[in-house]
Amino acid sequence: MPFYQKHGTIPKKRHVVSRQSNGNLYHEELVGTEGFAGMSSLVYHLNPPTMVKEMGEAYSVKPKIAITENLKCLSFSGFELKPEADYIKSRKTLFVNNDMHIGLAAPTTSTPYFFKNADADEMIFVHIGTGTLKTMYGNIDFEYGDYLIIPRGTVYQINFNTENNRLLIVESFSPITTPKRYRNQFGQLLEHSPFCERDVKTPQNMETHETIGEFKINIKKQGMIYPYTYATHPFDVAGWDGYHFPYAFSIFNFEPITGRVHMPPTIHQNFEGNNFVICSFVPRLYDYHPDAIPAPYHHSNIDSDELLYYVDGDFMSRNDIQKGQITLHPGGLPHGPHPGAIERSIGKKETNELAVMIDPFKPVMITEEALGLEVNDYYKSWMAQK
């Protein structure tokens, strides 16, 4: 998130001698992406962050691709995904392309280890559950409706408060950012943006761990998990400053943009990365032209696939949709409201739908895990009259 943060104890200048109260030097680490050109933060450790005691045997978590080419509208029952205790094992990748992976998770326990994704920024949408995301930058309490944005390379733990947790996860191989059109040249969110910096939950209550011992960090890289054991706690940080840090944003803080006639889906955009956008559909007033049709017009997906994850409420353009369901409308086919949706929408004043839309600009491949959740014959659902 492009605004400056400063926490804990840091020296007045970068890259200068800075000593702890015991006389030892602080160990400075520059953390960032895109070489030295992207957003970064300077972090001050009590010990070198390089003290590896042991490396375990790596194992694969690469998704198994079932369908490489697809031109069929599909749907999947996300809540049919079976819960698993372990956080890493619970993460199931459903859709894949060269820019991103999209999946679900239903972990039932907190992570006793630390986890780091060395390949991808992560967006974790919390559909069910509460807890705390713990990092060296500080802690972020999360709840239903929160997007957790975790930059690649961030070591973290998740403490869940309950056993019932449902997460939508996007792994992006480029930085996840806010849309450029919402920001000025300095990175500040503009007045027409549907959210602002006040809506962002930044890391708080940074905990400095001085413990020496054995600390397991499971690192994900190129579809493999590498179990590392370090001699120092990964959160042995006295202070940090910069623009690179995890944060949370609640979908309930997204302020919808409305108009006299139906507006295009781009008004719902919340985040973007290389070759994809993520949008938030939230409760809002309908179009207010006296002859407006609030239901979306039929449109052709030519340049992107469209994945819609249904969170809550009555999604006005679809029939028989359940919480946690995912629809995939592939690029190359027109799609639009289900039968009866247009008529139902006329004269309505508002909608209470809640959904997350992900539009990859390159086609996604579909995994074996996804096919295990498939809703039969969804592509025929526009034929059924309600």
C-alpha cells in the first residue's frame, strides 16, 4: 500500500551504525519487490536474518491441471471443500495461469510454524473466521469481509479464533496494488476513489522476540515447500519504516459508485496486478433513471475470463446461487443475467449482494481440485425459465 509507515526504533539515517542497548549492532534488512525499483521497507533485526540451522526435505504443492483449454461456463461449490487442520494442506488451488493462482482454504487450526510465499503476493479474503495475522511488521486483527494483502517474502503466522474458517486466496506473481486511476502522482488516493487510506488496517502492536532456538519457516517457491529451521525468531525486529508491509481492507469499507443508468463492472474495482483486476460488489442503491434496468446488460468476455465468488446476500443477476459458490465465464463467450433476473430488477431500489470478482486477462487452466467441486450443467442454466 503506497503510504509511509514507521514503527519501533530506527536510526535517524539509513545504512549507518545503530547499536542496541547491549552494544551490538542492529542488523538492517531491505525488504522489497521488483529489485530496487518497487516499494520497500528497511527492517532492523536484533540478529542477522540469515542464521539457518537446518533445511528439511522439500515437497511439492504444485496444482494438478485437469483442463488446459476451456470455453465453457462453469460453476463450483466452494463450501464443499473439506476442512483440514493444517494451513498449508488446506490451501487448494483451483485456477491457474502465468500471472496468478486462485484457490480456497478451510483451515481449522492456527499455524504452529511460520509461512513465507517467496513467489507471490497473497490476497486472502476472509469469508468465515476471525483471528490475527502476525508478522515482523506487527499484527493485524481480521474478521469476516477483510482482504489481507501480504507482499511476497513476508514471513507470517495466522492465529484463528475458531475452527470454522473459509478463505478465498489469490497468489499474484506481480505486486497487488490499488488501481492507478484512484491515485495521484504521489500515490495518495484521490477524492473519487471508493476507499481511502483511513479505511486501511496497518500492522500494529509490533512484538520484538529476542529468543534464540529453533524456528520453522515453510517457504513456498515454484510450487515447492522448503522447510527451513532458523536459529533466530523471524520477528526479532526492533523497528522498521517504508512503504512495503501487509495490510487489511474490509469489503464493507468499499463505497460503491452508482449512476442514473447501469454502470460497467469497472466501477467495482478494488485491486489490480499484472493482467488481472479484483472487484468488490457491495450493497448499493440501484440506478435511478426512471426507466433504468438495474440488472447488468449482456456482455461478451473477449479479453478476460470472469470469476465471481459469491459471499452473501441475494445476487440479483443469478438464480440458485449459494454462499461460497464460484462461477467461471471464460473469455470468448457472451454472458449476462439469468432468466427472470432482468424483469425482477426493474423498479427495485437497492441490492444487498456481496461478492468478489476476479478478472484474469489471460485464460485460466482448471485443476483437479476444482473439478471435485463442479456444479453440473451450469452452462445450460440460461435455458431454465424461473
